[in-house]
Amino acid sequence: MKDKLILKQYDLAEYLGVSLTHARELMHMDGFPTYVIGQTLYTTKPAVDKWLLLEDRRPQGDTINPAELIKLSKLREAR
């Protein structure tokens, strides 16, 4: 996993330390860097890292909670 650049849903879950369900939700969320090839969703580590930095509005040093980001994104979509 350490050397992978392209991530599937289960790779993303492992990379972020979240459940497979949260990884799937992230990959289906508008604005998340997801690429579709056939019926499979992919993302890349650099794209995920950049997305997390852009989404994280808290001061440096705070931990990033992907579940919180999912909630925030859903609230933005509802507006």
C-alpha cells in the first residue's frame, strides 16, 4: 500500500484510516478527486492530500476527521 499512487476505495480507507463506508462516501462526494474507469472509482494520493488541505480550515496541528469533512460537504450541498 505504501508505494501505491492510485487508490481504489479500500486503499483510500486504509490510507486515511477510515472505514470502507466512509471511503465510499468520500469518493462519491462532489468535489472529491475521483476518476471513473469502467465502473471502478479511483483517486490518487497527491489529489487526496491536496483535497484534504483545501478542505481543512482549522489551524495546523489539528487532526483531520474525514467523517467531519463528509458532514460539512453534505451541508454545503444542501445549501
